[in-house]
Amino acid sequence: MQSTKLLLGQTLAFSDDPFQVPVDQATTWVRRGGVALCDGKIIDLGAADDLRTKYPDADVTDYGDGLITAGFIDAHAHYPQTGIIASWGKRLIDWLNTYTFPEETRFSDPEYARLIAESYFDLTLSNGTTSVCSFCTIHPESVDAFFTGAQARDLRVIAGKTCMDRNAPDGLRDTAQSAYDDSKALGEKWHGVGRLSYAVTPRFSPTSTPEQLEALGALWAEKPGYLMQTHLSEQVDEIEWVAELFPDARDYLDTYEKFGLLGAGGLFGHSIHLKPRERDRLKEVDASLIHCPTSNTFIGSGLFDMAGLMAAGHRIGLATDTGGGSSFSMLRTMAAAYEVGQLSGTVLHPAQLYWLATAGSARALRMGDKIGNLAVGAEADLVVLDLASTPAIAQRSERANDFWENLFPTIMMGDDRAIKSVWVNGQKRP
């Protein structure tokens, strides 16, 4: 048994969903609080003085005014696109053909995949992200590299081999059978090992034949403990393309539904231009919608209907969608979600933004019992924020009248300089 560690500072925890109940009922902020950790778990929370008395022999780290919260959770990313993030001037389909596909062909090289995975985890951890759900490439080597890098850092992550058997260049196509076989083998190799989980991963309907979608639906039915991640209704021209490729489908969602790829545990990235039937079916099966605000604005996709979908009771997570998204930072992603909300006529409270990046994303990934919150029994993945990390933020926070007004400038203007410390599974990371 490890010795108890005690982290002191401001603390923020969620007792409920701030989209569903008033913020003061959904959150607990302690001005001078602490978190006790042992064997990778949170074992206690409370006032700093009380915890010092209760755990006199604990190893104490005092962060002063630092804010201790659950680590950030990125619910939709493409780690192979690390090297092409912030590439200029394209919308979705041109983006894939110009930047994404040429880069992803390089991941047949295990060493290249390893280097990018290492870089990716260095970047995400430096931004306070302690869990991520990522697409890989069609190459099994890319999945091995991602999970190996995550395992070395003891991270809780989800990933899967991206499957494509049409509308992609030579070297980036598999087949219906190889997609099934590779995905099954990779899932059996990695799922449940340490803190790793597998996701069945068709990129999106335009790059999979009906035969491949059917094969992946069959795999998910065989392995219901896996998640399933894909893209849905990101751009209008994409939706039109899907209609041409699947003329018998009722809508975009139907191209997944008819092949067994719609259900609880399904993660649908973007989900911007949903039709009423799609919204109703996604809610009925309790699938998760993943909001990718920096990507949606950077590639010009549209505005996610946070207010309407939350009011209808959907599970919603938040994500960078790197590299279509233009930042590795979940702080910047929260800021973009706020800006998208403003453009849509919805003012998101700082508590709602922070919940989306932590407990909300954990709930979307079906991991709310493990990560995403300061709670006794939760895994000790934590981030400590400096709420005065730059002169601009500091001068604004000095004028704050309450905690949320103090936190909000860091959400809107913070970056990796705001990350004072990161803890993964109870261990401090450099």
C-alpha cells in the first residue's frame, strides 16, 4: 500500500449536472481545501485543516491558491493528425484529401507512429488532459503505438483502428474482413489491459462500404463492452455525399443504424446538422454526442445546438478534435464552446463549461464512475490550475467578485501556462 498523499489548494467538485440543476446545487468549491490520495484513488476530500489533522503522516503538497480539479477529458481526437494541426484553408473533405490522408499513410511505420504518439501525449499532458478518446489509422501499428505510449504513462484512454475500405487513397484502405479481423485482434490485445479501452472505429460512412459497416456492427455486437466512435453530420456537403452513397438510407444516422452501429456506447463526433428523427433516435438509444467547437469553427462546419440537445437530455462530451481542431488545450476548447454558444444565443456558465471538459465527457464515455470528478473512490487523475498564469489573466482575476468570475478568465485566455501540475492515477507527472 502506498503512503497517503495530500494535495492542498482550492478544490472544485461536481455533485450534479449544472445543465440540469442550479450551479450552486451542482458544484462544491472549497476556498482552502484538499484531496487525499492513496493507491491511485481519491480517498478523501474536505477542508485543508481537517485533512491535515486526519492524515498527520501524509506527504503534503500545498498548491496555495492553485485550483485542484479532475483532469481534463478529451472525448474525440485524432492523434495521427498531431503533425498537421492548424493547416490552412480547407473544409472537411478537402482537409482529408490534402492533409489527413497523406499524413496517415506514414503510420504504417511503427517508429513514426511511436514518435507521434509520444509527442501527442507530451502535448496533451502539458495541457492538463489526463484521458482521451482517439482515432488511430488503418494500421494496427498506430494502435499499438498509442496504447503503448498511454500505458507507459498509466493513462486511462480509449482508441481504435480507423477502418476505411473506399474513398481513400492507396495505402489507407483495408477491407470489410481485415477491418473486422484487425479490430478484433487489437481489442483482444489491449482492451481492459491496465487503464486501456477499445473502440470500434469506422471513420465515417463515406469511407466504409455497407459490407464493412456490417462487419463492424457485428464485431460491436460480439464485444458490447467496447465503445464505438465515428463522425456524424459534420458538414452540409458531407451529408449530401452520404445521401448519394446510401440512397436508401432515411438520413445520415441510418447509415450506422441499419448496420448495428447505433446504441448506448456509441460516440458520434460533431452531430451539428441533425434532423429531428436523428435527434430522437440518438436520445432513445442513449448514444453520446461529442462537441468539437474549435474544429467546427476552424473547418467551417457549423454551430452545435448545445441548448436544444441538453434540454432534450442528450449525453454530451467535449473534445479538441485535433488536428481538425486547432488546439490541444481543453481550456481553449471550453473557450470555443462558450463562443459557439454565444453565436447560438446560449450563454454557457463557467461551471457548465468545466463540467463538459471533465464530468460531462466522462459521462459521455461511460466512465463517470472512474474519472472526471473529485469524488471518493474516483481514480486520481487531477489537474492543478494557476488562476493568474499570465499578466492579462492576473489583472482580470484580481477584480473578480466570486469564484466563477475568477475562473472564467483562465477558461477564456488560459493555455499550458495555466497548468501548475498534473497527477495521473495518483502520481505527479513532470
